Amino acid sequence: MARISFNSARDLVIAAETEKADIKHELSKSEVDVEQVTSRIERDEKRLASGTGTPKELEQLQHELQSLAKRRSELEEVELEVMVRIDAIDERIKALSAERDQYAARIAELEEVVVKESKEIDDAMISGSAQRNEISHSIGKELIDLYEKIRGQNSGVGAALLKGDTCEGCHLTMNAGERARVKALPDDEVVRCEECRCILVRI
Ligand SMILES: [Zn+2]
């Protein structure tokens, strides 16, 4: 879940950054437009200040300057609007990046838990098999072989507790006759469940 959220936040950041690159391109174009009009205005103003030309030419120049000023203010509006859009997308990138980083931190936390728990399981398995080795030395080879054989056939269950008249391996209950027979057997006699065939540990 954290991984999916991280991926989608990361993709949204990438999409927003691509969009920002496009808008920045628009901004440079807009800046060039403004600069061109500004330099034309400067040129016309110089010519007007020099006073060279017929009165009609000077009047035309004044008209041109008026329309250029209008054009420049329109282009500046466009430039401003593009800058506002860049600010907005910067905000969006900031928020999405924070979200992405939060998920990344959560994933790191979860991964740490997985590593820690895997190690605990490994440790438990190592100490479990060490214990089993220790116990198997005190039990006869024949019984160990029988246990391993049943375990191999019985999806890992070779022995189970007999609690009252229930086998903890298959959770089936033995009938009264069977129970009486098992009860009468000596303690060191190997008893097996009639249902799942595992060795019953009588307590
Ligand atoms: Zn059983």
C-alpha cells in the first residue's frame, strides 16, 4: 500500500516537473516578446527626441509609440500570468515531494520491521533445530526415523499432543474403545493417531 502510494506520488512529482519545464519555456518566449517591444520603443523614443523628420513622420512615430506601449503592457500581463503559474506549480511540486518523501520514510520503516522480524524467525528456527537435535539424542533412532517418515508424509507434522481424547494434529476425537486401549498401553509404547497417523504424545 505504501509502495503504491509512493509510486503514484513520485509519478505526480515527475509529471509536475515536466509541466514546469514547459511553462518555463513559455516564460522565456514571453520575456523575449517583451524585450523586442521594449527595444523598439527605445529606438522610436530616440528618434522622436532627435526631432529629425517631417512633422507627419514625427506624428506617426508618436502613434506607433502609443500602440507599442499598449502592446508591451499586454505582453507583460502574459508574462506575469506565466510567472503565477510557475509559482503554483512550484507549490504543487513541494507538496507532492513532501508526500512522496513521507511514503519513502514509511517504506523504509516497514522494511526495517521485515528485516527485524525475519531475523527473529531465523533465530527461532536455529534455536528450534538446535533443541530438536538435543532432544533427538535422548530418543531412540527407530522412533526418530518413524517420526521423520510420518513428518515427510504428513505435511510436516510427525507428532502431536493427545489432549484428553483429541489429537492436536488432526483435531479429531478418538472413540471410547480406542481411548481405553491407548490408556492401557505402557508409557513407552509408541501410539499413533488412527486418523492422521502421527505419533501421539500422551500427557
Ligand atoms: Zn490425528
